Amino acid sequence: DYSKEFTEVILPNAYKNLPNIKDIRFPSSLKEIRTNAFSGCTGLTSISFPENLNKIEDGAFFGCNNLKHIEFGSLNVTLGMNALGNIEQYDEETKERIAAIL
């Protein structure tokens, strides 16, 4: 759980290459995830984004090769280049939601 309840922005490279992060449920206050914030977090398997999230920048989750499932609070999210890494790695539900955003 990412429980910093009043966080609005996660800064670039904030959690880059931390293999022990497994699942993330972001606080409802979160609006932006910046460049490479969680890139290379190879232990990450699932994420839950809040409804207020409106931007995920380039490479934010690039290289998170075990990430399979993402819950989107809203489909009104701007995605940067490779923001979610390799789309083919995700389960079917997540792929459908990503396609709806793109």
C-alpha cells in the first residue's frame, strides 16, 4: 500500500529499481506520476490507480515486467511514451482498459 494519503504527485525516479515493491494502491489525492517513477520495479504485480489520476508520464512503469494487472479509477488518463511498459504483458481486462484510454 502506498499510503501517503495527501500525495498529489510522485516525482521522477522516486521509486526506480526497487524490486521489493509488490502491489500499489495509490491514495485518492494522487493526480500525476512522473517520468520513470517506478521503472524497473521488477517485483511489482498489480496497481490500483485512483479516480483523480490524470497523467502518467513517460516510462513511469517501464521495465516492471511482472506487472500483470492495473485497476483504473478513471479512463480519463493521459499516458506518456511507454508509461506502462509492454502492453502485451498484462491480463486481458487490463489490456482492454488501456486500449480504451489510448
